[in-house]
Amino acid sequence: MRENKKVFYTEIGYIVGLVFTAIGVALMIKANLGVSMIVAPTVLIQQKLSEFLPWVTVGQVEWVFQGLLLILMSIIVRRFRVSYLFSVVTVLIYTSMLDGMLFVLGFVPENILALQIVLFLLGWLILDTGLSFMFRTYIAPEVYELFVREVTDRYKLKLSVVKTVYDMSSLTLAIILSFALFGCFRFDVIFVGTVVNALLNGFIIGKISKFFDKRFEFRDKFDLRNK
């Protein structure tokens, strides 16, 4: 007997994914046990810039970084679609929410290990849930997710594998930046949580995606996918 699945509109998935991604990243940054390797490079750059430009936020650096990543992605997949430009709008919304969440979390107590662990694990779960939603919408996501999705589609690869390779590449870049900006063997914002996240992120997103696919049928509410 065929299992009846509930309809989940991809446009709603885009909104949920965007909100969850911002909340998840902010929680992991606040936990201070190692940020997600996805944002580790931008957090490192922001920390260095803030020494000279204290008004620079993580969100502002993210916006510039993802713009450059969009150019790199277009070169790798050897194509450019007008829809990619909407990622710029998505990034602007995401970075605004991220800065807002970091401001709110500024009132949460620090250096309480039990609380840090809870914030990290909760942030990780929320982030990966948000990413799983974003991979199922036609609306251009953040460039991070767009990069993985387009490479997967262009070269017919397995999503979880591409995601893991991308995450490990981000981790490598973050380590290089940490050494270059703060000195050799200085692992600013890169701790055990970052490494574990990089190794398991693709696997966990794959599991969450399978959980969604068993229970939901993702459909477009509006006929805009190929516009």
C-alpha cells in the first residue's frame, strides 16, 4: 500500500530554510565550541577586520564572501542563470537575520559549558534542517547551498558527497585563514565542533533529507521554477 505523503510547498520550504539557517549559524557561533565550517572563513575575516573597523559585522562579510563564491561557482559549472542573481537577495535577507540573531544572543550568558553544548547541538540540528529545506526549493538559496546544488546537478553527483567535499574544503580554507590572519597554530573559531561538523554534516543532511522525502511531497505552489 502506497504511503500517503503530505504536500509541502517549496516556497514555504525556502522561508523556513532561510530562517532556520540564520538561527542555526547564530547559535553555533554563540556556543563558541567551533563554528560551522560553512561560515568559519567569514567569521575569521570579520574578527580580523573588527580590530580596525569595529562596525563590520559577520553578516556584512558574509555578503561579500558569498558574492565572490557565486562567481567561482559559475566558472566551475560553466553556466550562468539569471535566477542565480536572486541568491544575492537571499544572502541579504539571511545576513540581516544572522546579525539580528547574534545581537539577541548577546544577552545569553557565556562560558557555561553545559549551555554551550546545548547551543551547539541545537544550532547544528536547526542549521542542517534549514539546509535540507533549501536544497528542495527552486528559489535561489544562499550561495553556499546553491554551490552544492548546482555542482550536484551539473555533474550528476550524490548530494551528500558533494556537501561533504565542500564542507572539508571550507574547513581547509578556514585553517589557512586562521594561520594567515592570527599566526601559525592559532585556531580562532575553529575547535573540535568545527571538525566534527565538517565530517558529519553531509551525512546528517542526507538523513534529514530522507526523513523529509518519506513524509512529504515537495511541490511548487507557483509556476515559477523555469522562469
